Amino acid sequence: MYDKIWSPEALEAATASLSVDAQKRAAKDAQKKAAKAEAAEAKQADKIANSVVTIKRIERNKKKFVTAVIGLEAFGLELKKVAKDLGKKFATGSSVTKLPSGGEEIVVQGDVSDELEEFILEKYKEIPEDNIELVDDKKKKKPPQ
């Protein structure tokens, strides 16, 4: 049934029966759709080029750290799958958590920020090296009371 209605021959027969004005309108519509698709593709490529993956090393207690990875969803990666890969690679716990700003981050237990950058570049080729930045986050000390 689908082939009968949407085959190239059927579509050509349907457009041949249209008036000249209708054919021109159909051609214009097709041109507009192609332009829209091209613009959307360019916008997506621009978004990927401007996206930054941030790897933060966050201090928990005296000598305990966690590493947070923010910004991977912009590259179309499934965060839960990436978190599982990171947990296996570094033999630690890793999870996906929601950020107050609305995005999501992957939190990996331990100070693995340097190795994590190398692993991401090696495993996920779609992320350019220039788009990864390392941040060292220190926990603020409470003043003595």
C-alpha cells in the first residue's frame, strides 16, 4: 500500500495532474523545506562547535575527591551509557545527576580528571580536544568558630 501511494511514479503522476500554479507552489515548498533542513543542520554543527565539556575535580573531605563531567549531552551521547563506561574503566562508582541549572552531569568517584580527559578523547572521537577544559574546584574552608 505504501509503495502504491508514495512511490516516485505515483508522486509524479499526482503532481502531473496539478495545475501549473500548484506545481510551482509544490516546488517552492520543497525548496523551503530543504533550506530549513540545511539551516537546522548548520545550527546543530555550530552548537557542537561552541559546546564545551568541563571536567571538574571537586574536593569532598581532606584527601577525597570526585570528578564531574558536564556538557557531554551536547554531543549527542547517552549519559547513562557513558557513566557506565567510565565506572568500568576506572573501577569506581559513577552516576548521572541533575544540575540546578537544568542540565545533567556525570560524577565519578576519585581523582581521575587527567585520565578521564584522555579516555574521552580516545573513546568518543566526535568531541574535539579544544572543547575539553579541566577545572580544579576547591571546597571552601569554614571559618573557625
